[in-house]
Amino acid sequence: MADLDTFFYVYSILKSELLHDPLFKFSNDSRQWVERMMDYNVFGGKLNRGLSVIDSYTLLKDGEELNDDEIFLASTLAWCIEWLQACFVVVDDIMDNAHTRRGKPCWFRVPKVGLIAANDALLLRGHTARILKNHFRRKPYYADLVDLFNEVACALLMLGDNLDNHINVKNILVEMGTFYQAQDDYLDCFGDPEIIGKIGTDIEDFKCSWLVVKALELSNEEQKKVLYENYGKPDPANVSRVKALYNELNLQGVFAEYESNRYEKLVASIEAHPSKAVQATLKSFLAKIYKRQK
């Protein structure tokens, strides 16, 4: 539902404000670096998180058309989500020693960047606070917004005043987040690198992923021995043995059944919510992730 041209236009405004913000005191060289860094990390993703903010606000207006100010503020808040996500992505890639993200080298692997990326991640986090202050500080909900944003729960801001409804929605979102993470773990192993934009490394990195937990649940003693001897080792031969065991256990089929069952349960939970507007919002979120390929 969100208009991409408008969304991208708001990004250009926010970027320009930050690049010329006297708080940061950028030199010409540093300003060029930061602009390139923002474009590389904030602008380059799927943008589903940010676009969901605008879609949610539109749905919660019960069909009432948004005015220009509402569109701008909703888009601004949406970009704050993307800025925060970019911060997490940069740090996560450094911690995982990852190679690619979104079909291109991770920011810290770009020539001349290296561990300067850690400082860039902090700068991205600072940007989010600055954007919120610049555009929301005179709003009566500013303090609540900052608090919720710090808890990475901005979507709850627009979901009504009833505490029980907040808790119900939060529980659904937590379940949806768990579902999303299981998908991530599955795609790390079985996803097409050309589509997901990166080469999965969960096996090498000894991650406690959905797949290895499920493999331990389904394995006999001999199969568990294969996992213990090969999981968490960087040698391609060890990785291949783990993947062969995953295929032996038919984890692709197990995941397909899990995905279908989880989707049905989430739909049932959403439809039990008393607010039709909230139902529409949550179903919009779910539609974006169900059977995703990246």
C-alpha cells in the first residue's frame, strides 16, 4: 500500500538533514563517507519492516485517507526502523564474520572499511535518535515513542489503549518473530544464495538454529554422533556431512509441515483479536513473511 516514490523521497530528506546536521560536524570527506555508508546499509534492503509501519498506520485509520503530514511522519518512523535494522545488520555481520549481505559484500568487508564499520553502526543508531528528536519531539507521544523504539517495539504504539489488547498483540508478534527466525535458519541452509543474497554459515558458526535443534530431536544415537563430530567446524567436508544428515532426516519436509502448522495457528490467533483493524495489520505482517524465499 505504501507509495515507494514518496517513501524514497522521505529518505532523501532525512539523509540530507543528517548529513548537514550541526550536531555531527562532518567534514566534506566524512560527509561523503557517511552518505555512502547510509546508502549501502539503510537503503539496500527489502524494506519490509519500514513499509509495514506505513501499511499498518493506513490500515488502522480504517480507510481514512492520510494527509501529507501523516504520510511524512509515518514514512519517517518507518525509516527509523530501517536505520535501526541497518545498525544491527552491520554489527551482526562483524560478529558472524559473514561475507555477503543482500547480494553484496558485508559493509565491513568493503575495501577501506574494515572495523570502522563498528563505529558506523554506532552512528546509525545515533541517527535514529536524531531523526526521532527532529520530527517527533513536539508530539505528545514523543517520550513513549522513544521508550518503545528503544525496546524495538515501535509497532505497538499504534495498536490501541487496552492493556489486554497490547499483551495479546505482543504475544502474536513474538510468535511471528519466532516463526520468522525459524525461516531464517532454514534459508541459511536450504535457501538459494542468489535469492537470499548471502551464503549461510550457521553450521560453521555453531549456531543454535531451528534446524540443528530439530535434527537433535529426530536423530538416533548414531546420527547424533555425526552432528557432534561435524557441527560447528569450518571445514567444507564437515559442513557437507551435516547437510547430508539434514537431508537424511528430511528436514525440508519437516520444516514445510512446521511452516504450514505455524501459519494456521497464527491466523487463528490473529482472527481471535477483537479489533478488525489490528487483525488487518497483523495479517499484513504475516503475508509478507509466509513462504518467503529470502
